[in-house]
Amino acid sequence: MAAHENLVQYIGASNNPSTDGTGLSASYIVTELCVGGDLLRLLQNHDVALAWKIRIRIAMQVAGAIRFLHAKNIIHRDIKSSVSLLLYDLIRTEYY
């Protein structure tokens, strides 16, 4: 699939079977580093007064990514702020 500037780059995945006899396995997904954490954490941080201009920019970027996925006939079934990852730490940059 072609990349989109507002989608986190998928690098790979691993599924490790249980070695302790429980039968449980662990699955891992590897993506590009997102030092900004998730959008929910940013929105719940009451020490940061996030400007409306930035809030609208984030919403537009999420909408653009969803539009890109839908154009590829890919449906994301779990869109929410806790799974919206930020490539940059907006708290420590000039964006707020």
C-alpha cells in the first residue's frame, strides 16, 4: 500500500508463541517512532492549552488519513484518540 503523510509507517509484526505452558501468545507490531504519544494523552493534559488552530489541524490530518484508507477500500474499525499517534511531541514544540 502506498504511504500517506498522516499514517504511521508499518514496519513489521511478530507473533511469539507461549513458552511458559499457558498457551498464550504475544503479538507485536513495529511502526515508526511516535514520540508524541497518543492524542488522548495530549487532550487530557490540562497543563497544555492546545490552540483551536492546532486542534483543527489534527482533526483534518486524521480525516485525511481516513479518506486515504477508504479510497483504498480499507476500513479502520477502531478510530479514537487513544489510537491516534502523534509523530511529534506537541507539548514541547512551538505548536501550542
